Amino acid sequence: MIPRIYIPGDSGALALGAEKVAKAIEKELADRGIEAKIVRNGSRGAYFLEPMVEVATENGRVAYGPVKPSDVKSLFDSGFLTGGHHKRWLGAPDKIPFLARQTRLTFARCGVINPLSLDHYKAHGGLKGLQNAVAMAPADIVKQVTESGLRGRGGAGFPTGIKWKTVLDTIADKKYIVCNADEGDSATFADRMIMEGDPFVLIEGMAIAGVATGATKGFVYIRSEYPHAVAMMQKAVEAARKVGLLGLNVLGSPHAFDMEIRVGAGAYVCGEETSLLNSLEGKRGVVRAKPPLPAIQGLFGKPTVINNVISLASVPVIMDKGAAFYKDFGMGRSRGTIPIQIAGNVRYGGLFEAAFGMTLGEIVDDIGGGTATGRPVKAVQVGGPLGAYFPRSLFDTPFDYEAFAAKDGLIGHAGITVFDDTADMLKQARFAMEFCAIESCGKCTPCRIGSTRGVETIDKIARGSEPEKQIELVTDLCNTMKFGSLCALGGFTPYPVMSAINHFREDFKPAPVAEAAE
């Protein structure tokens, strides 16, 4: 049997040196005259162990990591190709604690398969959901997705089934499925991991959405900062088209659905669905007023489903296992699993897919292992640059849309950024306002002007210029932005600003002035 070596080729692993490791292994194989097959898989998401190299042995896969090029020679000397022990030995990947504790539904294949092999995809349960869908009435597909409790994983948490039903019920000569892959939040990389590690699950999810709503064309809008994801998705679409997964007769059914990849120009605001639609149409990426809703008049004025990557990639398992299976995970109105992305000053950074309901403290302290510096955790921002800063006193909050909303926070795209006790929360509040000012599309006054005034006012606090009066002014500005902005950029910027003020008030007091030397 020819040994099979798995080396991640996704952006996260490449950033940590996976390409150098791959070349070192190729050279070592050549020098030793050993024939082996190298598979460039995606990452499993335990980035603190990347580059993580795996070898398929008679007793299953064995992992080693984090592997450096300098480790390669000793790996081979230790019997690496048969799972031999080495200082980088990790054992069976699915028994590594960080991975073993997860509930992998959406990410079940990430890091396991060759991302561009449809045979691998099908061998690990792929296409079962779409096969079931093409044999069902569109309304029954929508009903199953609705009953599963799936909500938008991009941030808003809107019920996916309701969007689909609106598009299904709207009569039009053309309908579209748009995948929002403009993953711009800090500490988020789940969309990228799916596109680079299991692209066919996204294609399958979009095809199911097309069959369910009568849409015949799909677009994946990917941010320009994701060149590897763009290349992987383009190759996967071409492969899917060749075997009839996309085209005039999806899997031999009467349903037609095709799709293409589009690349954004880098505007954060294009993560907002109406700005994204404008960009797709070749217009400036500015927010549209609603109504009309995109589900009724979206892309090119036609009914359009706009879903996030993870929302669409979660659909195949629902159509395969059933609504009840998926809904059995989670709590309250937050059903299924959520890919929590743990980043920042944290010991064990990576992607952790779990059912809704774990507390923030469990995620940060237990799963994430606390800070990388070893200092106390001061704050955790959940939901990207527009998310609230939670202090340790709120670490008992369960990961649930409504639970976070009740504490003036939001889950967003489930990115978590950890800060230790050296963080200056006044600077973080200023950064939130500055970020909004830079990224604002300029369409509405509360966002465009409010964020700029916010930066100026927080600078006055930092200078000690009537801090209490300035805090009162920032609070009033935030209230105007929250309720007056057209989209979530201006509307959610108050979350990080006000949470910093409310939970870390000591950072907003002027620094004591040193007494002049006598």
C-alpha cells in the first residue's frame, strides 16, 4: 500500500508554514526513494497545532504537529509513515481533546478529505442531502429547513426557512441564490475554512436552495483578501458542473441550477446584504433602504435568497439527517451547531463547532485555555468589530442568540477575540468608532457623521477634557447611531463602545498627572 500523507493547504495552515513543510517532506521522500501520495487537505481548525501532518496507517490516521521543516528528517527516522512515536506525535486526530469535544456537523469533512475530490466527498456522506431534495416538492424542502430551526449564521440570526419561503412564494421569471462569503469580521475564518476545506458542501447547499425556491442561478461573493478560497471554489464549481451536480439537470433531475464565483473589492460594508447586491450588480457598494426586501426584489430586481456560507453549508446535513436530528442540538431558539472561532490573545486558537449552549467562560477558559500570555483575561469581544466586550462577570452567558441579546451583546458570525489585562478599553472603544468611520459607505448621516464625532469625543476623554460630559455625549451619539443607521455597521458600532464604557469604566478616567518635581 502506498503511504498517504495529508498536509493542509488552506490559508491558515499556509500562514503557519505548511508549504515549507510539504516541500521538506517531498524532498525527504525523494532522497529516501520512498513512493507516497501527498494529499493537500483543509485544516481541521486546531490552528495551535498547525501545520498538522497526518499519515494514513493500517490502524487509522495518525497526526503530528505542529511540524516544522526541521522536524521532517527525524519524523522519517522515527517511522512516521507507519505512525511511529516522535516529539510531534499527537495520535488519532479525532482523539485530540480540542477536536474530540466538538460536535461536527457542518465541518465533519474539513481536514479529513481531499477538498477537490468528489469521490472523497461522496464517500463521507456528501450529496445525500441534494439527492433527497431533488426527489421532494420545493415546499417540503423549505418546510424541513424551517422546522430544523436553522438561523442565519452570518450574524443576524434570521430564520433561514422564512427567507426561502418568501422567495418560493414570490412569482418571477428569474430568481437567484446569493452566498455572502464576504467574511470581514475580526477573528472569523469559518467561511474560509469551508470554502478551502470542503467546497462541495457549499455548492450542494446552494443547489438545494435553488431547487427549494425555484432559483436557477447562484453567485458566491468572496472577499478579495481570500485568493485561496476563490481559486478553490472556482475549481470545485468546474468539477461539479462536469459531473452534472450543476447545470440544466441537477443530478439528472428536471431542476436547473448553475453558479459562479464573484470577487469583492474589499469594502467591509459589502458584508451587508443590500450593499453586496449593489456590488454584484457592478454598482458602488452602498446600503439600500428596505423595503423592498431582497427576498422580493433583490439581485437585478428579482427575488433573491441571500445566505451566509455556514447557513448554506449546514443545509445538506439537514436534508440528509432530517429536521428533527438537527433541531435536537442547541437551546431555546438557537438550534443546531455553531462554528465558534477562537482568536486573539488565547492559548488554543481555532475553530470549535459545538451545539449552542456552552457558556462563554467554558469556551474561553476551558476550550481556549485562557490567554497566550498567561495573564488574566480582561475582556472578550464576541461578534467581530461590532460585537460587545464582555467582562468576566458575564462569562456565565450561554452561547445563544437571545441570551447574548439580553446582555446587550450579539453572537454575530461567532468570532471570539480574547484580551488580557493589559488591554486599554478606551482605545478599543475609539477603534470601534474609527473602524466605523473608515468603513462607512456614507449613505446615512448617523453612521457617517456619528462615527467621526465619536472618535473626536473619545479623544477628548483620553485627554481628560471633561470626561463625564464627553461620556454622556458618546452615549447620546451611540443611541442615535443604534436607532438611526440604515444598516448594522452604524447600528451595531454602539455595542463595543457602550460595553467598554459600562463594563470597564476605570479605563475612561483621566490618567493621574505626576506631580512636578520640587
